[in-house]
Amino acid sequence: MPGATAMATSYDASKTPAVASLVAMTSASADEALAFYSKSFLAQGFTAVPAESPKSKASGAADTRVLDFVRADGKETATVSTVTANGKTTVTVGAAVAASSLK
């Protein structure tokens, strides 16, 4: 995501499916981050799982959202979650896909 600072990444192709994850912080809103990653996963042939997780609305509480994606008849999955607090959004992206799909 443009303007994001990566905090942690991991990649393991020794498993089937291969798994990868990214944790980044951005000043973008949760809506902007989710739109960016949603567009990216949809462009790669994933389908969004219809329900978005509930988000916290408690005063002072962090705003948390999750979007899930599937492809290859559910054999490949991806999840994007955001937590927004103090004007910063932390984005966690995880994917379990065929090793040849990881870019």
C-alpha cells in the first residue's frame, strides 16, 4: 500500500499451501486500506467473502475491521484486517495460496 511502513513480513513455501503475511502501519484510513487490498485481491481472482466483521464503536476503543477472500474453490484464502487507533491504521494481510501464486 503506498505510504505504508512495513513492520513485519513472513513467507513460508515449505507448506502447502504456502503462507505469507505482512503487517504495516499507515496514516490511511481503514476504509482506504481495505479498498486498496480488496482491489488487489479481486484483481488476482479472489472472491470477497460477503460479511465484514463487526467493528468496535465504543468510545476510545480501536476500530477493527476484517475482510476475507477465497479462490480456487476455497483452497486459497486471504485475510486483511485493520486496527485504527490514535490516527494510525495497522494493516495485517495474510494469505495461504499455491507457492506459484506468491508475488
